[in-house]
Amino acid sequence: MNDIFGRIADWAVLAACAISAGNAFIRYGLSMSSNAWLEVQWYLFAATVMLGAAYTLNRNEHVRVDLVYGSVSARARLWIDILGIIFFLLPGMVLLAWMTFPFFWDSLIRGEGSPNAGGLLRWPVKILMPIGFALVSLQGLSELVKRIATLRGVDPATAHLAEYHRPEQ
């Protein structure tokens, strides 16, 4: 599922770039502008971040603090991941999904619109928050199961999760 949302996030980046370039041309080349196009850009950026986060976790390309992680054994790295998922990632993402849903719901019920002239409705971008946090929560559960399976030697296909490649500087 997160592969699909990751692809949507990829396309959102491309669309945001195209809209940004088009908007700049229209604004500076033709002296015309629209707040809606500016808002579409940040809606697409929000989609990139909120829908792309779970995909990034799925691909094991998320940011880690490398002070200890790179210098411990593969088994210790798996334990660090398991404990981090259980005590930090899952509680944080579930809490954020739960807390941002009323934020979206209130916006939907009120039909909240942008305060800018020609702006867009706000609820479509606000729903990205609970969806994005829920997707990261689900992906976190998947990663937890994979790491436990790797520790137990149940699934050799997940052995790559214990590998660590220091990011290039």
C-alpha cells in the first residue's frame, strides 16, 4: 500500500515543480497571479511529506542518528530498531494521527477555506496529516514484524534489515 502512496508522493513532487515553474512564468512573464496556484504548491508539498514518509520507512531510507547505530552488531541494530519502533515511532505516530483527525474534521464540517483571495478549501490538505501518520503507524507495525522475524531467523528475506551502510557525506 505504501508503494502506491510513495508513487503519489513522487508525482506530487513533479507536479509541484511544474506548477511552481508555470506560476513563476505567469507571475513574472505575464504579470498575472493566482493564490490558488500558490496554495496548490504547498498542498502538493504536504502530500509529498505526509504520503512519502511511510514509503521512506518502508525502503529503510529514513534518517537515523548514527552515533551508536553504525558501530554495533547487526543483532544490536535490530534491537535498537525494535525498541525505537515500540517506544517512539508507534506511540508518536498513533498519537499524532489521533490528534490531527479533529483538526481535519473541524475544517471539513466548517467548509474552511483559505483566508487569501482566490484560495482553496483547507480540508483536503488537512486530511493528509491523519492519513500520513496512520500510514507511518501501519508501516511501523510492518517493520516491527520484519525485524522480529529477522531476529528469530524466521524470514531470511528480511536479513538485509540488519545490514547498515553509513550514509555518504
